[in-house]
Amino acid sequence: MAWFYLVVSGLLETVWAAALSRSEGFTRPGASAVFGVALVLSMGGLALALRDLPVGTAYAIWVGIGAVGTALYGMAVLGEPATTARLLCLLAIVGGVAGLKFLH
């Protein structure tokens, strides 16, 4: 169950990062509320995962999922460039996250 919490928490990190961007410095109440709820749920899920997983592994995977998800969101929705170099770097992060999971 810890891995489930960790993956969902990583995905929620993408949600809160996207909402933070859309909140325009917390001037948009809806996006600001989504940010706050997603942040609390993301941290709560990470805390639950840490009951059974080592902090170094769990935190690196949580950040990796959030970073890759946020970067893909930026490319897909916000028009950020999806260059070969950027995609290869994201693939390297995914490989590192998968490696941590399988070496655990």
C-alpha cells in the first residue's frame, strides 16, 4: 500500500504545481484552493508511504514523479518546448525512479 500512496502523492505533486502556476501568485481563489488541497493530500500520502519505505528512496521517487509530471504538463498544456533533449532528460529521471523502485 505504501507504493500506492507514494505514486498517488507524486501525481498530486503535479496537480499542486500546476495549480500554483495557475493561481497567479494566489490571486485566483479556485486555483489557490486546488493548490492547497493537493499539497496537503500529497504531503499526507508521502507521510503514509514513509511508514514503510526509506525516506531517501520515497522522497526521490515522489519528487521524480512530480517533476516529470509537471514538465509533461508544461509541454502538453502550457506550450513549453518538447525538445528531444528535454524528453531524454525526463526519460533519465524516469529510469532513475524505476531503478530506485526495483532496487528497494
